[in-house]
Amino acid sequence: MTNKPNLLFVFADQLRASSLPVYGENQIETPNINRLAQEGVMFTNSISTCPVCTPYRAMLLTGRHPQTTGHVINFMRTRHDEISIGDAFSYAGYRTAWVGKWHLHTGSFPQIGGPDYVPEGRDRLGFQHWRGYNFHVDYFNGSVNLDDWRYEKWQGYETNALNRYAMEFMDNVGDEPFCLFVSPHQPHSTPYEYAPQKYYDRLPKRLTLPANVAESQLEKSLQTYRDYLAMTLAIDDMVGELMNYLDRAGLAANTLLIFTSDHGTQMGAHGWHPFQKKVPYEDSLLVPMIVRWPGIFDGGRSCDVLTAPVDIFPSLCSLCDVPIPRTVEGYDLSAAWRGEENAFEQDAVLTMNFTAAYDYLVNGEEWRGVRSKDYSYAQWLNGQIELFDLGSDPLQMNNLAGKPESVDLQEAMERKLDELMDKCNDNLIPCTDYSDWFDNQRRVVRNVYGPLRNPEEQPDWSLLS
């Protein structure tokens, strides 16, 4: 036996913080996520610094910014020499597993709904047990890739199926500590059926949306929000089933359980399409994060430590006594997460978007920003500037940029933005300027520091510790 904690990371897709009751939504009930928050620590400043699927997932799994990984759009093939959290935990003696959506490969792209696949080997970044898929939105009777080249169709709804795969892995892992990521696609959009009817039956007949939703988007957003909340209830049941499993298996006391999401969605706020993300507003940037580990993270505490995706990898390593690879660019925030006095915190994080399209290099909507605990600031390539006081204006309806009373604040945020971009060797440039970062197989061959070696070479394993 080992004293190392297990790690169970439950990773929803496109779930914004504000749509959960523990973060303010009062139109649904999520008893399981509420229970998790009561038994653990709820983070109030977990920021999706690049609110798009692939860029976020690359940051989470490598601890490196998009400027370094090259993941500025979706459906990119991750370089084989990237060292991931799967590698780090495997090297430290953990059994590692990925269940659910991956989105760090091309899969069947550009054919959506085609024979989705993530090949064995380095394309899976060190995760040993695999019940994953790159990208599809077949929530009923979808499929996963197996450990080898085969695939398997699941029965029923995705959240139930992924839980079965996760529990099967935990049943058979033995005495080794495990690092298990479970990544449902909900509550992401789909052209197919969203959720079982039982979840719609739990919704109120009439829904409301915040005051920042534009009139032009209101009707469409109200219709969409019903699907979104139905999927959110499915996620809540999923979390509850996993928590109950840990209790039954006697694993809860020694399992670091994390629940979070890769980004939010606008749902009509500020005039954007309901399922739009990648814009510098809290609807897209602020994601839920709840952490439970009895004796370490418990008691219903909240934590306002600014946490970016790149910080999660090193912080988890520190908590689990796993060496932090020297490739990681994020900060180890574990002491601040635990609430230790005088622990290191960052005063702001860099936020960003690179393109007007999700999957292609299309100019437009490029911006960089700064998110502190109190303010949100963004500079768009087209010259637009936005500055919001999140305390007095949480819906971001009063832009302070250019107002005489905000001159000093705006200048301070501009200086902080320059500082954070300099750390990443970053520039705010048109999206098409990244066209030489990828080859014709959508493999990353260049980043902000210049050309890179063959994208299919092995990592420098000496950097693991």
C-alpha cells in the first residue's frame, strides 16, 4: 500500500460558474455539487485564461501557456515531446487513466461525427488506461477509444457511460494510487439530443437570464438555457454517483477530488450567441472549481486565490508529492489553496483569445487581458478597450475605460498586461500571423520562441524531475 492520495479530476465542458447554485444560480437544484462544496473548498477565482476547449486543455495538462504549446485554436495535434500531468503521475508510481473527451488531437477533423480516434502512444500524453475520444457530441450511444486501436459504443447517456468506465478502472486498479480524469462533454452544444427527459422535468416552467443578456439574444438564449441547465443537472448526478462510489469503496478519505470546467459560455450576455465563449467576460472566464480531500480541503471553506489553468498541474503535483516537471510554466499554489498564511499568490492572470473561429485561423476577435481579484481588463486588436469593476459591476455593464475617474486604474492594468505578456514573450497580432506554427497535419512546429524540433520526437525525460 502507499500513502499517496488518489486523484480524481472531474472535468466538465463549457460549464460556467454562474450557472451553479453554489455560485448564484437559483433556478435549479444541484444537491451533489452542493454537497461537494460543503465538504470541500469552493474556489471563487478559477479563471479560464483562454476560454476555448483545446487551448485550455493543453494548459491544464502541460502547465504551459498557448504561446508555448502552440494550441491557439481547436483540433491541433499535441506535440509528442510535451510532458503532461499523466507523465508526471505515471513516473511517480500512479496508475493513470483518461475517460471521456480529450480534444488535444485532430480526431476525425474536419469531419464532425466521423470515425473519431486518438492513436495509442504519445498522442495520449502518458495516460496508461484509455476510454477517451477526441471530439464528438453523440451524447446518447456515443463511443470511446480503448487502450489499443479499437473503439466501443456505449449504451445510454454519456455521463452514465463515462461513470461506468471510471468505476471499472477504479475497481481494477488494485493497491496502486490512481490519477483519473473523467471528462464529460456536457453542457456543450450539440446538433443532436441534449439530455434525458428526466432532467428537463426538474426545470422550472419559466427561466430568467441576467440583465446583461441583450434583447436581441434573449429569446434564443432562454431556449438554449433550458438545454444547458438540463445537461448541468446530468453533471450533478454524475458527480453524486462518483462521490457515492468513493464512499462505498472506502476511497473517499484518501482521494483528492476536483470538479471544474474548461470555460463558460455567454448565453446571450453582451450580445453574443448563447454558446459563444472566447470573449473577456465572466460568463466565459469564470469557471467552477471545488476541491475535496478530507483533512486538507474540507469544512465548506471558500478560496479566492487567483488560479489559472497552468497553475493546476504544479499545484496537484505538490499536493500529491509528485515532482513538478521543469517544463511547467504555472505556479505551485498549493499552500495558498490550503489557506496557509503568507503563501504565494499572483495578483493577476493573463487572459487571451487568438482567433475569430474556433478551429481555423481567421482574423478578428483577437484580444489580451488581465483578470485580478477586483478588475477585468481587455485590449482588443481592433482598438477596443474594456475595464470593469467586478465588485460593484459583476455583470460587466459599465465600461470604465476612458473615463476620467479611471485613468490611474486603467494605466495600472495596462502596465500589468505588458508585464504578463512579456513573461510569455507574447504579442497581440492578427490570427493569420500564426499560420506557420502548424504543418499540413495540424502538428505544432513553431511557437513564440521560434521553430521547434520534429513534433513526434520523444520528450526529454530528464525534465520530469
